[in-house]
Amino acid sequence: MKKTIKQYCYNISKEDIRELTELSVRFNSVKNKFYSQYSGIKSLNLIYEHRKLIRNELVRNKVKFDMPTRHWRTALDLSICNIKANWSNVVNDVKKDINKRNELNDNEKHYVFYVLKSKDNLLYSILNHKSYDVPNMFKNINKCNINKLNKLICRLIRKHKNTISYTQKKNIFTIDSGTYDYKDNYIGIQSLCKRNRIKLKTNTNLIFTTTLKIFINKSNNSIEIHSPIDVKTKQLVNSNELNNIIGIDKNYENVIATSNGNIYGDKVNIIYNKYTDVVVKQEKNRGKIRSYIKELVKK
């Protein structure tokens, strides 16, 4: 499982905070641009090989994003990863919907599941109304039923596909291992200028090598660095100890009642009632005094 390790940088100059904030704003702006450009059905055949079909094409065409190349590449990887996750959720929802339809036979359901599995091939062609070759295993389904199933797929995709929410926060951005380095308890983050890094002193001597998430705190001129690491899961309860587990219930009449029949602090509600009666009486008397004070203040 993943565990997040945190590191902090304090007492950062206002110039560095301003430059980091500007980098964060541009990073999230580029990431939102990728969301709007590649989250639709027309880009379904591109996202599963995005480094070859999207990133390399952008580099070859020398597309400018007003920030260093390594930063917008990270933004592209993050946005495509979220788009893929969104498509996986959509496909799972469509599969659940198909399983509930009793009017479809097993062969027709098999065809729909086969199309949903090949997201970058058949599904792309069907959603964009392009010609394609029906697999030989489904030749026994007539063309009329194929068209109906394709329309059903398009309709269910439109029903379950939601819009990816754009990044609204402007004080968070991500950097990969090529845009930062560590030296003498200092981290150097690549700035918006070429061959220039923002050097910040860290509160620990940890040296991260993974992709980092940077949180900017303008109130105290500091940043928070998050790094995910892999940790082994611990078995909290052994199978031999399951019989020793006791359920505990906290209630009003007693303090604790256990699943093995023991009761602790029985009839504690009598003490509660006595205490609450005293408190209520005190508050009533205080309320009369407060109202009398208000009248005197008005006079």
C-alpha cells in the first residue's frame, strides 16, 4: 500500500513564493487544458498510448505552453491518468447496466462486453461512427442487431460519462524526479526560467526520488512536500485471536456493555440526571440576570 511522507520548507522569501505560485498557476492551467482537449470520445484512441501519440507529437510540432517542457509533460501524464480512470469507471457502470437488461441474450452481452474491453479500437469506432470490421466470433449476429447494440452502447456511454472536474486550487502542483534535486538539506526545484532552480532548505535530511506534490502556504511563507512510498501491510488480527474479540457498546443507562454479558457503570443515568438538573437550574437563574443586565444597559 502507499504511504505519504511529508517534508517542509520554512521561511521562504517572498520572491520564491511568488515564483512557485506562478508555476503552480501555469501548471494547473495546462493540466485543465489537457482535460478539456483529451477527455472526449474523439481522443479515446490516443490516451492509451499518449506518450507516443500525444506527447511526442506536441514535442515534434514544438508546441509552447509558457513553461518548461518537463513541467507540462508531468501535467500531461497526470491529466491522462485521470482521464483513463474516468473511462474505466464509465465502462464499469455500463457493464453493470448491461447485466441488468434481461432482453439481451448471452451472445449480445458478450458482444457489448467485447466492445467495451477494446476501448481504443472498437469502442472508439462505434462512438465516433466510423467503419470497422465485426469480429468473426460475432458473425452470427445479424447486422440489424449489431446496429441496435451499437446505439445502446452510445446511449449508455452518454448516460454514465461524467465531466472531469477541472483543478481549481492554484497552490498545488506536481514535479517529477527530473525537475528537482537534493544537496546539503536543500531541495532545488526547476523554476519557469531555463537552467534555474529555486533552492529551499528542508526540515529533514530525507532525499526523495519519486514524483512529488508541492503545497504552497502563503500565510507563513512555507511549502509542504508529499512523497508516496510503498509500505508492507501489517496483519492486525490473527485468525487465532478472532475468538478473543469483544464488542463494546456505550449507552445512556450504563457506561459500557460488552458482548459477553458484562455491564460496567450500571444506572449511571441517575448521576447524569442529577447533574443536568443542577446545570439547567443554574442556567435559568443566569438567564434572568443576563436579561436584567441588558435592560439596565438600554436605560
